[in-house]
Amino acid sequence: MNTDRKHTPDTSADRPERSFPAALGCLVALLALEALALIAVVIWLGVLEAQATASDSVSGLALLLIGALCAVWLVLTAVAGARRRSWMRGSSITWHVIVLAIAIGCFTGVTAVPAAGWWLLVIALLGIGLVLVPSVTVATAREVAPYSEAQDDSEAKPGNGPRAD
């Protein structure tokens, strides 16, 4: 699958190559800020892990690894958004649904922190809302070449069709 926009034919007259919607810019900025915040959290967790006792090290390393993988995921999604790749929409929605679940968790339990929950809830809803804005969907839509019967005939192979008995 070729995702390089320079080599695919332009089949969409309503999508100029140079247009970059403001909503997509806001989404990329939000993802980049989330990535930077998560990188800061991973660094903080790394410092805590370096100071931890041996009994805490396994769970601390696991949390550090998960945080680092999520930070890489967010960086890749933000870069994909800046490059207008279609897969970034699904990645962004998945990330923000996870943030939404974390936000809901912040409102309950023994260690509830409602202030953090409200911030995370706003960020998650803003991220999902920005992905669903029509200009973002159009700007990141995958271009598909129109179907032609000539392409279908060129791909046909002898012996693969129906048998005439």
C-alpha cells in the first residue's frame, strides 16, 4: 500500500495538497503536547525507579516501559497527523478513549483525584472531537483511485474464472 501522497494520483478536487485545516493543526498540537507531557512523566518515573528499593523495581520497570511505549505511540501519531496520514485518526481516537477511561478512574476509588480527572476528561473529549471534525476527516482521508474495468481485466489470470462445461 502506497501512502506517499506525492506518488498517488489526485482524485479529490476538494482537497488541495497545500491545505492544512486549523482543526488538524489543533489536533496535532494537542497530540504533541500530550506526547511531551508523557515524556516528562516517563523521565520522572525513571528517576523514581533509579531511587526505588528492590521490592518496587519490577512493577516500576513495567510502568516505565508502558509509559515509554505510549510516549512513542503518541509521537508517531502526532507526526502522522502532521503528514496527514489516514491511520492517525484511528490511533488518536484509541488513545483518547484510553485517556477517557483513565479520567473516569480518577473520579472513583480510594486514591481519587477529581481535579486530574476533569483535566483528562476535557483533553479526551477535545481530542475525540477534533478527530471527528469534517475538515480533519477530509484532510486525512486516504485517496483511492477510481475503479476501472481495464484494471480488473489486466489482473485476471487464465484458469481462475468460471468453468464452461
